[in-house]
Amino acid sequence: MTGSLYFTLAQINPLVGDVRYNTELVARHWQECASDLILFPECVLSGYPADDLILNQSFLACIKHHFENLVSQSLHFSAGAIITLPWVENGLTYNAAFLVEGGKVLGRVLKHNLPNYGTFDDKRVFVSGALPEPIEFRGHKIGVLVCEDTWFPEPALHLKKQGATILLSANASPFEWTKHPRRHAVLMARVRETGLPLIYVNQVSGHDDLLYDGGSCVLNTAGEVTHQLPFFEECVFTLPSDKYKNAPFFPDNYALLYQALCFGLKEYVRKNGFKTVVIGLSGGIDSALTAALSVDALGSDNVRCVMMPSRFTSPKSLEDAQKCADLLGVAYDTISIEPPLAAYESLIPLPGLAHENIQSRIRGTILMALSNQTGAMVVTTGNKSEMAVGYATLYGDMCGGYNALKDVYKTDVFKLAWWRNTQNPAIPESTITRPPTAELKAGQTDQDSLPPYDILDKVLHGLIEDNLGVDDMVARGFDRDLVLRVFHLLDASEYKRKQSAPGTKVSRKAFGRDRRYPIVNGFRKNIER
């Protein structure tokens, strides 16, 4: 609220590309709005990011058509609205926000700062607009910021200079596990610089590998967060109200990470038209945690787990897999891979690694066959440590439609499993405490091929998240031969990652959108020399 104006924050879940659905969603909440002005997230009519859909002229024409219809409908709505969408002017496409009331467009702003880093490719599809000007609305000057413009002081300061009395920030700000304190620091900086209250609205959605966590909030002129909306929940909230009236609440780190992984999996499964999933349950921690995430995201009735033992599968793995399935209440089957393995052994020589990989590929084939048979999507179970160093079999355990743990290091997998069990038992304790093993040969453990995970993950974090070189890691105290070995594995495994299933992005440097390395890459030879 500012003066006599009352605001509604529409923390909603648009669907990328479905302009009709998004328009109907906006219209419904707008029609029901009892305040003066309702604020929607960034690019609400198109969904964000729509990537190269923005380059499709039919898509842009569809958006314009639905926006014009929405403006006409607003004749029957009592509130005004900030509507956000890709917009074409003079042959150029902008990321725009319009203030609409009573069948009229009262003003518009065009996003000025276009992010072009990490997950963002705005400069690929949009043109930068001028610094935003305030929009007159019911006797007030409204300052509208479109997402990235909130992260820089100039747009807000310009709005203040031009007489704005409040800042409204429309966002599609992707989730990162440790981002919330940084995000709030930016919002508080804009308030301190301008002396204006600020309303921040973020979308809550999952799109491919990206998550948008909501967490919309209201800051007063002292820079204090007076209202904090929930994370990963749709929420339409009208000020003034005592609901959500708290200091900023940052959930426990692993609670928040677990919630994000569940939400990302659920969004991907549902938005791609699946109802059920199937998982290869090995008795190991990765598949057990993936099964728990799937149950919590989709419900136990929609999750099927399959144990596929071989001659190398230990009795303890069989026991733990069965116990995990029982704890989670999922459908559980056992399908031995020995018959197809024997058939392959009779066809071609399978020495060493070939014999290990064929077992994984048989399991992948079985899971994909079950997917074809039932319509369930295969959820693959590899973690970020494995994806980084290539400790996974292409067309084997990498088979699947989605990977919930793709951006989670193994050391965090252990911590997440312990955290999940504090809520209610889901993962057998021995699954967490036993040395990890692929069980593709007798007596095998992961540490036969890899450094201990607590060391490996620190090296990987330095090479990936911090983008450090070998000498930098040695300066941090790591053995040069170890770093070179990990660097080699990381670099040589890019071809596998390019063919891997998408997975939930939770870090600031996920494989794919954030870290884009060429497969054909001779730099490793320079390092080794």
C-alpha cells in the first residue's frame, strides 16, 4: 500500500509458449482482484524464458492478439494491472511491461538492462529499451522495473528523479540454492538509494532445467522486508494484510534444496504430460534419494521402482532396495539382467570395461522398455560428481527423461539423504553409510576409480563453480597430479554430458546453460604439457 493505493502480488505459474493458457490465468486473477493494481511476473503472457520462440513471428503475433483481447476485457475489471510480454515496436522486439486499466494502456516500460550471462540470453532475442519513466495511475506515479533493471541502480534512481512514489519489480528470477540473501540485498539497496517502497513479484515455475522459486516480497522505505511470500508455491496476495508479515525467511539449506528438487521434478513431469515415473532402484544412495524425491513430488502411487540384479549385486543391495521401496510405499519389481547378459557374453568378447558397461546398458534398455510399455517417464539417478567426471554409462544408467540430482554433488546427496530421513524414514541407514558402488564387478567401489568424494567435490567445485585453473587449485593446497586427473576427466566427459538427460539447476554453475564447453577441445593437451 502507498497512500490510498492497494496492491496485489500475483506469484503465479505460467507455461512457456502457451499464450492462451497464460492469458486466461492472468485474466482470472485480474478479474478477481479487489485492489487498485495487480502486478504479474516478467513475460507472463509468453512464459520466461521462451528462448528462440521469441524469434518466431507467429508467436509474437499470437502474443499481441491475446494482449489486445486482454486490454479489451479489462473494461470489466475494477483493478489496473501490470502486464508483461515480448512486444514488437518498429520491427524491434522488447521485453515490455504495460500498465492497463479500464480498456486502456496507460503506459509502458521496456526492459533496459538485458542479462547475457549464465542462464540468460536476453540479448539474443530482445533489444534494450530506454531507462523507464514513471506511469501515472490514479493520482500516483508508478515506477516499474522489469527484472534485471532491479539489479542495477540507474533505472530505479531515474524513476525516483522523475517523481515515482513506489517501485514495482516484475521478475522471472531463477532459483539458486544460495541466492536468496543476495537477492534481498539488491532489493534493499534499491530502497536505500531511492527512499521508495518496493514490491517484488517473482514467478514460481519449472521450465526444463530452470526453477523459479517465487519468494515475492514487500519492502518499506526503511528497506525492511515487511511481507515474504512462500517459496515454490503459487500465491496471490493483496496488501494490506498481516498474512506473510515476517522478516525474510530463508528455510534451512537442505530443506530448501530438497523442496527445489521436488518442485523441479514435479514441474517437468507434469508439464510434459506424464503422470508416472519409473526408477532403477539399485540399493545405492542416489537411486534411493531419487525415489524419495519422486514420491514426495508425485505421490507413491505414481512411482514404480525396479531392481535389476546381476551376479555382482550383493545381498545387502537387494535388502536395502526392498526396504527403501517398502518405506516409500511404491510399486516394486525385480528383473534379473543375467539372461540378456549371458546372451551378450555369447555373442561378443566383453573384456573389462565393456563387460561393466553392457550391464548398465541392459538396465537402461529395460527401463526404457517399461517406459514404452506403461507411459511412465524414466527418472535417471546420476549426481553432479558423476556427471562431471564421466562416471556414468552413456545409453545405460544415463538413460531417462529427467535427472533430479544432475546438479547435486555426491557429498550433498549424502546430506540430503540424512535430512530427508529426519522428516520420516525413507532411505535405509545402511544405504547411506555403505561405501558407494556401481556393483558392475566383484568387490567394486566408486573409490577404485575416483578420489574420495569429499576431496573430489572440492576440486570439482573449484574447477566448475569458481572456474579456476590447475595452478589455482594447487595454490589452494591440492595435489597437482590429483587436480590434473580430475581436470582431464571433467574435460573428456563433455561428450557424455551433451547427451545426458536435463536436470534441475540448483547451483550457480550447472552443466548446460551455465557451463558450455566444446566437445572438440585441445586445451587439455596444453595443460598437460
